[in-house]
Amino acid sequence: MGLFGFGKTAVHISRSVYEEILSHAKEAYPNECCGVLVGANYGGERKIFESHRATNVNTDRAHDRYIIDPREFNLIDKMARSQSMDVMGFYHSHPDHPDKPSQTDREWGQTGYSYIIVAVKGGKETSMRSWMIEDDTAPFTEEKIKVLENQ
């Protein structure tokens, strides 16, 4: 792990997308929200240009589990590819829990994607961190979030 507990990677995210994810997490409280992150790799940097809200189809445990509707994911993936972009990762919220991956997050997580987790306390206070899995047997490692002001 690198300096300050971060791995070697960073994800670059536009200010508008960053704010949209925080808004979605507050609106969904006390349930988990979820969404898909779309962007591209430019010059070795992972850049996220869009976030797409997705429906949490886990109605039995919406307060602490999320499942993205596969049909929505497929539509977002097709749209991204038509614009020469890719699905870069996913985001979800943790109502009244830390912005760290749960055991379930790790079990479902896949290599190569950024997983942004937003902690929402009482529906108002938020914090956001991003995580990545470097290989199938590894735990999540934190990746730095770099907010791009003018994009």
C-alpha cells in the first residue's frame, strides 16, 4: 500500500458526478442507492465522466444490500460503448455505516472496477471513498479519488 494507506491507483471524477453521487445517497437514505460509473482510461488515468442511477432491485434488504437491475446495466453498458467509453465501476451507499467495503461487497466485487462507497449518517452527513480489487484473491485496496473541477 502507498502513502496514507492508498494503493497505487487513483480515480479521477468530475465535480458534477461527485456531487450527483452524494445527492443520490442522501435521497435514497435510509436505503442503499446504487449506480454505474462510466468513463475511460486516458494516458493511464482512470477518468469517470458520468454516473447513472440504477434501481436497487433488492427489495427485501434495500437498507443494507443492493443489486443493480441487469437490464439497466446492459443499457448503460451499450450507451457507454456507443460513445467510446466503458463501465469503469459502480457506486453504492452505506446508510449509517462506514464507507468501507463489507464482506458482501468483497464477495460480489470483481477486478478492474472502481467501487465508490458513500457513508450516509442520518440522511445528511456523507463521506466517500473508492476501492479496487487488484486480483481475484486480494482484498479491496483503497484508491484515491481526485475530483476534477472543470470537467
